[in-house]
Amino acid sequence: MDARTRDALAWGLVGVFAFLVLALGYRLFGGRLVPWPAVLAVALAVGGIVTGVAHAAAKRRV
């Protein structure tokens, strides 16, 4: 696996965890109760989008 792909996957994980932290904070501070499967599905979608954007935006290394 090249460095560009590895970096993009790492940014995707950051996106997933950031969304899950925000969703948990929303739930803890009295937000509407959203089912966990829906939260996880959106988190995976966010991770996929972040991974794709990070991979496309990365400068090629020499």
C-alpha cells in the first residue's frame, strides 16, 4: 500500500471517529434519540467521503 492511500485511510478514520464523537455528544446533551445503526451508517458514509476527498486532494509524492 502506498503512502497516499495509507494517509487517505487514516483521514477517513479521523472522519468516522469525529462524527461518532459529535453524535455521542448530541445524544448526551439531550438531543433526539437516533438509532445506533443509522448513526453507524452515516459515520461509515462520512468516512468513505473523507477518504475519497483526501485521496483526490493529496499531492503526489516524488
